[in-house]
Amino acid sequence: MFKKILIANRGEIACRIIRTAKRMGIATVAVYSDADRDALHVEMADEAVHIGPSPAAQSYLDIGRIVEACRSTGAEAVHPGYGFLSEREAFAEALRAAGVAFIGPNPHAIAAMGDKIESKRFARAAGVSTVPGNLDVIRDAAHAAEIAQRIGYPVMIKASAGGGGKGMRIAYSSAEVADGFARARSEAAASFGDDRIFIEKFIENPRHVEIQVLGDKHGNVIHLGERECSIQRRNQKVLEEAPSPLLDPETRALMGAQAVALAKAVDYDSAGTVEFVAGQDRSFFFLEMNTRLQVEHPVTELVTGLDLVEQMIRVAAGEPLRIRQEDVRMQGWAVEARVYAEDPTRGFLPSTGRLTTFRPPAEGEDGGATVRVDTGVGEGGAISIFYDPMIAKLVTHAPTRAEAIAAQSRALDGFAIHGIRHNIPFLSALMGHERWRAGRLSTGFIAEEFGAEFANPVPAGTVALRLACVAAVVDAKLNARKRRISGQMPVARPVVFERRRTVRVGERDVVFTLDGADGHWVVDVEGGDSVAVAGDWRPGEPVWHGTVGGDRIAVGVLPVPNGALLSHAGSFADARVYTMREAELARLMPAKGAAGSGKQVLCPMPGLLREVLVREGQAVKSGESLAVVEAMKMENVLKAERDGTVAKVLVRAGDSLGFEAVILEFA
């Protein structure tokens, strides 16, 4: 077994690999760029080596620097994680030449499966069902339109070396092909250093189901069941689960057999994933094979009880698999949610900055379920523009799908993240969505149910009542604390807490009387029920844990004058608690209007200006593309919201832009 391994990655996956290596008694080496000098994975590793500037192309994608880090530290093997160099044949070959083991598949398998075009040819030869399409590299936009017309719309434009939703576009017309081809090729070149593009038929209303395979260097290959990854946005996965609510045992066995056959055809000898696009009728077609560890691997680990990182390390060290296909058992159900630094209310634009507060929910057992949090950040850490915006992965496992979803909902409410925008309200809304709970999924789910933007739900019904009750007891706790502050001026008549009060949750006023103390309260709602509330929240804690009406819940709490900003089940509430006289006066206060940005086009997030598509004096129509901003490895096209004439262009391609930096002005 190896004594020391180097992790050629960063963030949560680097931290996750380090945890398994430490448990196995293996020393670890981290590598880091300028932006990651104080990152969590650097702190966790036994050693750390600086490998260059912040841009990935000059650090995490620099094969020479990684190999030199192995030489200088004496690392015997390298785990690439996912992304970066994990699917580069040249990287595996460079390590082999340096006498360092690659904790991943052999270079031949990477070459055969890592290239999406060649992998489809291999799959066809191996008898695996494939999607109709063109497997020749596309020369230019005109060639792309010609092929798309022949295949028939809609089509998927994909980067041959792509992954993670980058370098992918769906087109329904020749105009969309032209724009999608340019964007996909640009993203592919920037992210993977390979701008080859191909086109295939897009299966409408599809599901994304993948099979986890595991092989060793002795010819043994098994599969570990499937994962459903249909909940996606911009072709990037948001929620994953194992098993899939779609498959029956017969389809699972057939899909698994095809995945194993393909893996054996390329002598696959590590953990890998064979991805399929599936119809609602359980028909399925080969999509691609990822020759690496997947982001969503924890759901497979929780339902099978296997540590996939450990299996990869043991295989790379030459050990045969210790389990056979008949030994694989899928127990219970697991759900994973990806927590991203992005603002769902502004088109899911990336959000960068410092995590002034980061308190994930507690890991371990929770009412019969298991909660797991994989993260690569800590409180005080920064979310950079240079890398993927993932903050954490939240994984829950329970005996049934419904119980795993319920545990996921509670755990999402248990997060406290301040300093940046994040997608937890959106994830919470997904967890409560009837169609998701029923398992009626497709890759178009988010677009169909939520559209391009997400609006935070207005608290209503049970959620509104819960928030009103929590606001009432938080206010009482804060008031009691204020009354105990020493050095207050003497008064003739001591202040008595008025137990009859009003809480305003959004546009709704709830009059209540509060009784109790020491964490056990009764909120008597006028015109409604009496609600028992129990919790041991203390001022300063960002999350309130307790029960409301007998239901165990968590509520985010950020105190403000006369109340608190509360979050629960995807809803936000500016909850203000007043005495009856204060409520009467508050209703007389004028509402503050929002300021507008006038005739300026502002950068919606910090990023790099890739291209300005208009010039001064040019007339533009509503919906016309104005500029391309790259942030967190994704290109975002800014479009005109109205007709107008460009008066000034204030920036140039290559400029680094801050949030709301002025890009251009209209006359």
C-alpha cells in the first residue's frame, strides 16, 4: 500500500480524499494556487505545495508542476479527484514516466472513454445502445447547422472533452446552433484546452441515469447500481439520488450489464461512471463514460456501504477487488444536494466573496436518517471567481426515499451561510415540490417548474405559522436578554414585557399572546390555535432548532431591530414583532422604493470580460447579445432588456469586473 499520496485537486473533493487517506494511514500532500493559499484542503493535508497563480491553466492544469510536486515530496501516487486533470491521458502518462502511480484508470481507457466522440464509437462496437448523432468533429458553425438539419431538431451541441455541464448547448433552430456552437467551443477551449465539438439528437423529456462501475488490474469489473441525476440546470446536476425511482430490477440489471461490458472492452481498472439518457418508458441510450470519480459518488457510497476513494486507492496499489457482483447490495435511499455560491433570484448568477458565517448541519444520525456534509470551505474562507462555485454537498440516507427527502429538508434548513448568496432556498423549494417527491423527473424539470429565475416563496400556511411562532419566541428571548443588561438607567416603573403582541410576516399580521419561559412556550394566536413551541436557542446562534406544534424544524435566524430575518423550507421572512402600539405606528411608515440602474448595463457578478459584442453608436434590439462575462468557468451572455443605441462602452475584453461594474451605457 502507498505511504504517501498527492491530491491534484482542491475544494471539497480534495478534503474528501484526504479524509479517506488519513483513515487508511496514508500521508497526504495538497497542492494549491495563490487563491487557495489558506484553503481548507491545504490545512487538512500533511504537506502542501504551491503550484502557481490563481487561474487553473497556470496551476491545477499544469502537468509539469504537479509532477514536480510529486518529486519534491516523495509522493508515490496521485489522486486527481474530478475535473482539472482527472481525465487527461497525458497526465496519467506523465505520472507513469515519473514512476508515480495514477489513482485512476489506465491511459488507454482514459483515451478511449474520455473522448466523447471515440467513446460512442467504442460503445457501438461493444453492443451498447447509443443515441443517433454525428460523431465527426464539427468544422464550423455552418457545418454544425448542416448536421443539425440532417439529424433533426432539437440537437445537443457538446464538447468532446467536456464535463460538468460546460461546453454543452441545446439548440432548437439554426440560429441557436450558430450561437450555441460558438459558446460551447469557447467554453471547451477555456475549461479543457480542447475545442472539438460534436452533435447528437437531443432526447426530449429524458432522464439522466448513470451506472457506477468498479474494476481492478486483474480483469474484474462490477457495477454498484445506478444514480438518478435528472434534476439539472444548464446541463449541470443539482440533485442526485440512488437508486433511481424510474428503474425496475430488470432494467437495472440490463443497464448494469451494458456498463460492465463497455468497461471490460477497454480494460477499465478503477472507479468510473457510464452515463445513460433514459426515456420515461425505461428505454436507454449510452451518453458518455466518465473515467473518474463523480461529484455525486456519495449517494452510491451510502446505499452500498463502500468507500469508493478507498477502492480506487487499493486498485491503484494492485489489489484485486474484494467484492463480487453478487455481494453488492443497495440498502435504503440516498439523496444529494449541491450547495452552490449563486443567486437563484438573479438567474442563478455566481456569487463570490467571503463566508462571514458558515455553519453546516451536524453530521451523523438524525431521527433514523444519516446526514453527511462534504465541503472544502470553512468560516472566513473565500469563494473565488477562478473555480467551481460549489460550497458543499449535503447527502442524506434513510430506509425510504420519502424519509431521505424529509431528512434532506431538515438538514438544508440547518445551514447558516452569510456573506454570499447561495442556492439553499432553491434546494429547499425543490425538496418540497410535489413532482420531485413523486419521482416524476426529467432533465427539463427545473426549467419546466421554475423557469429561468427563482422567486423566494412567500411564507404561507404552515410555513408562515411556524415562522410567526419562532419570531415570537426569538423576540421574547432577545427582550429578556436586554432587560438583564447591567448599568441601565433607573426608572420609576420597571419595564414589563407585553405578552400580547403582533408579528408581521411579510404582508400578514398575526396577533398573539405568549406564555411560558425557559425554552417552552405557548403561542396563542388570536382567531387561531394555541401552538406549543420548544427550543433552546440562544442569542447569537444563526439557526433555531426546536419543535413547533410537535414538528421538529430548523429556522435560520438573523436578528434585526424589532424582529429577525428568518428562513425555513425555502421561504424568507422579514418578521417584525411589535407591541400593539408599535404595530399601529409601523403601519404609518412609508415604504422605501427600490433604486433603478437607469440606462447602464451592469456586470451581474464578479468575473472576466471575455468579449464585448457591440460598439458605440450601434442600435440594438431587445434580447440582442451585448457582452460575454466568464465567472467560475462558465460563460454568461448579457442581453439587452430593451431597444436602444449604445452611447459608451466603458470596458475592454480581458478586464476583470466587479459586481455591478458598468459595462456600457445607452443613449
